[in-house]
Amino acid sequence: MSVTFGDDSVADAAAEAARRLVEEGVPRALADGDATLWGAEAQSEAAIRLGWLDLPTTSRELLPQIGELVERARAAGLEHVVLAGMGGSSLAPEVICASADVPLTVLDTTDPGQVRRALADRLDRTIVVVSSKSGSTVETDSHRRIYEQAFRDAGIDPASRIVVVTDPGSPLEQSAREAGYTVVLADPNVGGRYSALTAFGLVPSALAGADVAALLDQAAEARQRLGADDDPGLLLGAAIGAAAASGRDKLLLDDSLSGINGLPDWIEQLIAESTGKQGRGILPVAGSEPNEADDELTAGIDTESGVEVQGPLGAQFLIWEVATAIAGRVLGINPFDQPNVAESKANTTRILEDAGDGPLPTGAPALVDGPVEVYGDVPAHVKDLSGVFTELLKDIPERGYLAILAYLDREAAFDVPVPQEASFEAITDIWAAHDPASLQGLLAIRTDRPVTFGWGPRYLHSTGQYHKGGPQNGVFLQITGVVSGDLEVPGKPYTLGRLQLAQALGDLDALRERGRPAVRLHLTDREAGVRHLLAAAREV
Ligand SMILES: O=P(O)(O)OC[C@H]1O[C@H](O)[C@H](O)[C@@H](O)[C@@H]1O
């Protein structure tokens, strides 16, 4: 494993920052778990958040219990593994399984269509891992309730199918024990986004068929370098910290040549939640081409870049965690809290409670363009969707960015029928033409500012912290859609679709309270709406 520099100015700044850190004794202190490294204010939190440093060893203790679980699931013929978990409770298993090429259905959505698709898939052979560190995350709680009901309706005992991963003493641990579920306890001294190598990363991945012992071996090798002057995590942290301190605070992640699939999505949460606070921080940008702008730094996973990080997945996890902790130190930021995530959650709860049984407070559309309603402040001269895009792009300030936030079904594009004889290229073109995520590329070529794309509510547990806590230079484009086939959340007064819309509105409020430009597009016909959006973006 190694960190190398394709850009001399980055290399020089990193070397200088690393030299200072070594002089201050930081690498050794971090290796020893010194909680004072981020200042007095962060110390009490850091004291209970450094367990990740020792996971390559401590997580080995979990392997026998995980091995038994896997055996039991195999013996019972449970081949469809569903993971209900948000942010740190699902991003790592998603990368682990995608890289190992083993199937895992991740539920980190409140989209009723996406949840219905999972429910319709081999329920009789499904095992559900319900993962939540706090044990109180609303999305995960909803998924648990929905699956419990579905199992019961199918005459299946939920206790034979649900595995809970949570922190000791959480409300979920208690209710799971009462229900007779299998419970695997995670290390409480590791925060969600640093938990890749805890039970949160390992249990669902092992059930899906990934070799988790190998991951720990890879991480153990990286752990041995910790404390050394040439530790890859130290060099990476010094590079991204020093770059951000000098204004290069957009971190473009490129994994195009890597055999590891989807690590940028995991890095996004780690960097955005750890650094995006107090009006400062680093904006991770996944899935976008560099603009050669002077506020950008490119980081490649096994891919040549401004900074290239080479190594197997287990090592990458540890290197990026060390780097984030080091960058926090360089920037004077506590990398272990996420002070602004709760704002949108509180708004969502308030919106649902205030609305009672009545409609949610969406307001009236400022304009309607075919299957797309536009909500928000739109100048009077703007008459259509491409005009809305043009205005939003114009609104991006110097050093700012545009964030596209889609509260839609992440997999709907793949349901579109494709001709039987179509080539792989033709099929991917058809998918792209129906995928809201294609909007990122189409708008990115119209601006020299970074354009990010996040699925809601998934991003609320990731880049959402940076949007609200980081520099106030974001412009936000939300997309919601009409719900057909809504799902009850058993025991709750709301449906999944209602929760999804309330989450979008809750975050919109939090962004607007900060005076940021934020527009919501609502698709009154989802498929036609996506096609219309993409066509309008081509016209900008
Ligand atoms: O694991 P949970 O307690 O359900 O938390 C899931 C996610 O929730 C919050 O949004 C935090 O900001 C994330 O860091 C965390 O990963």
C-alpha cells in the first residue's frame, strides 16, 4: 500500500505538513490513541471514538460468531441478504460486497418502490440485517417494521430471519432481545463512519459471501505502519489537510481504474461528516470530472491523480480513516462529531407532527413544465426547466458547488425494458437515459464548479452534514416524485412515501434557513419526469 503524488505542489505541501506533524509527535500519539490531538473541546468525544485504530485486532474476536451466523443462514437456505442501515451502517458493506462481487440488497432509502422491490425478491429465502449504532434511526426502524410485518404475513417467524447489529445498551438491542432476534453487538468506541471494520461492516458482508477475515488482514498490515513517518494515512491526511488549508478544499475522488467498487461513496461520508462543520471543511466529489480549478484536489483509488492511494480495500479503510483524523488535526476541526445532521431530522419530525393527517406543507409550484413541478424562488422571467437550471448554475458563487439531491428510487432505471439483442453499451445507454444520476454529468459540463449527486435520504447521513455545517456556498437542487404503491410503516402514523417527502422538505427548510438557494423539482410522472429533466439539462 502507498500514497504517491502526481502533482509536485501537492507533494511539497504534504511533505511540509507531514514534517510538522512528525515534529509535534502526532503520528505516534495517534497510534497510541491519544484523545488530546484535536484540542480540549474535542477531547471527551475523541476519548470514546478511537476504537477504530485497533479493529484489525479486536474485530477478530467477532469472526467465530460471524462464522456461525453464516453457517446457520446457509443451512437454512437464506441466500438473499438485505441490509437495512443508513450512512456508516451500510456504506462500508456496500463497497465490500460490490468489490467482492457478492450480492447484497442495501436499503438506505425511504422510497416505497425501492423497498417494495426488495420485499418482492425471494422473501422466503431472505435474511435481513438491521444495522443501527444508535438504534433509533427512523429509516432503519421503518425497514425493520416493514420486514417484520412481511415475514409474519408470509407465515415466517421474523426471529428466524432478522439479525440486529447495534451498540450495547441501545433501544434496538433491548427490543431485539425481547423479540428473540440474533444480536451482534458492535464496538461502542467507534463512530458510525469509522465502523467499516466493526460488526457493522463485517456481519452483512460475511452473510453475503465476502471474505471478511482477509479485510482484517489487509487492515492489520496498514496498522503496522501507523506511527511511522512515512505512514500512508499520515501522508494522505497531511496532503488533504494542507491542500484544504490553502484553499484546495474540493476533493475529487476517482476510482475509475480501481478494482475496488464504490469506495468514493464511503469516503464521501467519512470526509464530509468529519470535516464539514463550523463553516469550514472539505467537499468530497464523487462521479465528476476535474475542472482544473484552483480549489480542487484530485485523489485516485489505485488511479493516477494529484494524490494516489494504492492498496487493497481493508487497507484503504484504515488509511482514509487515519487521513481524516490527521486532516482534522491540520484544520483544527473535531473529526468525530456531526453537529448539523440532527437539524433536518428535527425538521422532518416537526413537519410530520404539525401536518397530522393533513397534507404536507409543500406550498404551490412556482411553475410547471410538463411532468415536472418547480417549487422555490424562481425569477419571473424563467418559464421552463432549462431556465431553472440556468438560474441555479448562475447562482453558484465563486468557490461554491451545486448539489443534486434525489429522493427517488435508485434502481428504477434498471427496470426499464431493454431489447433482447441489445449490446452492453446499448443497455447502459438506455439505463443512463432513465437515471436521474445522469443529471450530474449533464449539468457539470455547463459549469466549472463541482456538481455533486446524492440519493435522499441516504445523503442526509453523509454529505448532508457538509451542506449545512460547511462553507455556505452550496446551491441545492432537490428532486422528489409522485408515489404510487405507498407502504404503511406498521405501528407508525405515516407511510414510507410520506416520510420520504417530509425528509426532503425537512432538509430543504434547513438549507433555506441558511439562506442558500434551494429549488425542489417534483416529478408528477416519474419516468417521463426523469426524461424531461435530462432533456432540459441538455438545452441549458
Ligand atoms: O447507525 P445509526 O445510529 O443508525 O446511524 C446512521 C447514521 O446516522 C447519522 O446520520 C449520522 O450522522 C451518521 O454518521 C450515521 O452513520
